[in-house]
Amino acid sequence: MKTRLLRSPADLNSTEILALYAGLNQPIAALDCGAQCAPQHPLGKPFCCDICHAVPAAHLSEWATLQTRTQLWHSWRGDECAAEPVDRSELEDSLPSGMILLACLGHQACERDYRLLSCRQFPFFPYVTSDYRFIGLSYDWEFEDKCWVISNLAQVTPAYRAQFIATYDQLFALFQDEFESYALRSQEMREVFAEKRRRIPLLHRNGGYALISPHSERARRVAARALPKFGPYLA
Ligand code: SF4
Ligand code: SF4
């Protein structure tokens, strides 16, 4: 029997990581989305850059690349969120192999070129159907009432959408484990939305928008105005 050697993004070298970063560097929207969500945050921070709301996960290859180039990141200690202690074991248990939790110096010290892949993709992840097709971008639903982008999907630029799709097409062609992890995430989203009796919003890889039935997985094409808004962005 032939043994297949599975590589993971953890194996990429620094040149490959920097090329990956260069391929996903477009702003997500024409305006600064952080300026839209920060006024809703009690401390005026963009939610995705607040360690109390999101702990960034990096591939080990990203960490190896960034450690020698910037002081922006350190290995997450678990005490960075002063407001509330974080359950360290819960987060670490959910971390895929080949990844590490990091913390940055905060949004005022952000270095755009040295953002992680997880910063660049937020709030999106590649949505994969149960028959293993990557059909577009859906989002981290736990941030629905915090992230302005989620309530304004029509503001996502075509350039960002194209870069996102090209980046994950490339990663999925190389790394089966990366594809599997997003197939599982998509399945989890179908289960959560089925429970809530909601359809899953999608930026389709072929352009336009869709709402997906979490049961039948039928994608109904919709106009941008049919996409839902949440929390402080309802108006
Ligand atoms: S991606 Fe969402 S949470 Fe992050 S800065 Fe933009 S609007 Fe805020
Ligand atoms: S590196 Fe920048 S984009 Fe990423 S979490 Fe830190 S402040 Fe936010």
C-alpha cells in the first residue's frame, strides 16, 4: 500500500508564508471597518482586535516567520484580558495541531504587513458543503452582534472576495487537513443555524449573495438588501 504524506500549512517556509500574506492583503471594505465597530465596543476597540473577544490562532509556520521580523506578537499567556480570566484549557483543547495561540500589542500598534492569516480572513471562513465543495465565504456567527462587516456583507469589495477565494483554493489544493477543518466548521454552522431555523448567508464564489438552507443545503440567490443585519447595525 502506498503511504500518502500529508503536509499542513504548519510546514510552509517563510517565503511561502509572506507570499500567502501578499495574496490576501486587500482591505475588506472601502471604508475602515474598525472605525465602524469600535464605537460599539465599551473601550472603543475593534472587536476582532480585542484579546478579550478573540484570541488569534497562527500556524506554527506563521509564528516562525513573524518572530524574526516583528515585535508585534507574543505567545498567548492567558492573562492578557484584564477584564475576565480566559479558560485556557478550553481554548487550547480546541486548537488544531500545528497551530499556536498568539496575542498582539493591540490595534494601535497593528502592523498591517504582519497580520496573521486569521486576522486577514476575519470575520470569514471558507464555507464547504457536505459534498465537499468550497462555494464561498460565510462568517463567524458568534460575532453577529459585534462585527460591522457581518451586517454589511455588500460592502465587502470584489477584490477582497477574489483574494480570499484564491488563497483558500491554493491552500486546499495543498493541504487536505485545512480543507477538512473548514468542512467541519461549515457542518457546525449548519447545525447551529438549523437549530435557530435560520438560513446561512453566503458571499458566493461566483459573485453575488445567497442564503443557504442548513437542511437541504439549497442555495437561494438573493439581492444584498435581503441579507440580515444584527444588533447595533440593524438601523
Ligand atoms: S472585521 Fe468586524 S470586528 Fe473586525 S474591525 Fe472590521 S467590523 Fe470590527
Ligand atoms: S495584528 Fe492587527 S489585525 Fe491582527 S489582531 Fe492584532 S491589531 Fe488586530
